[in-house]
Amino acid sequence: MFTPERPYRCSPSVALRPEPFGALAYHFGTRRLCFLKSPELVTVVRSLADHPDVHAALVAAGLEAARHAAYLGALAGLAEGGVIEPRPAEPAADRLEEAA
């Protein structure tokens, strides 16, 4: 289940190929191909790993708040298809080093 309050990333099993309309996403595990139909969506997907949650990635991409619901719907579909996935929890040692 897609939970935008959690941290996500583009699946390591997915390759994104830039296209004028956005990108093609190919999942090597499922052999499925899907379309990311806007360059802004590609920006969000590529930057998910850099943000604490999906909402922060949308804000960082410069998307207006009124457009967030549409992008959350698109991201939910990408999560269902395995293009994006929840990020694994960081090891406790890494978090302690960052806090120091």
C-alpha cells in the first residue's frame, strides 16, 4: 500500500529512459514497461531517495500544492507496479553518525 508519509525510492530493478513526454520505465524483474507522462513526474521519481517522504519530494520539485493529489495518484500507480518502492530503514549507526 502506497503511503506518501514514508520514504520511497525508484526501484533498483527499474531503468528510466528519458523521452520528450517524460520517461519510459522498464522493470527488469516483471519485464513491464510503463510511461511517466510528464518531466515533473520523472523529477519526483528520481529525487524520492533524497527526501524524507513523498510530500517533501513534491515540494522540492516545485509542484503547486493544488497538483499534489494528481501526482500522489500517479505515484500510487507506480508503487503498485513496482517502479517505486518504500526505502529500507537506515541502520541505527548511520543515523547516530548524522546526528553527531
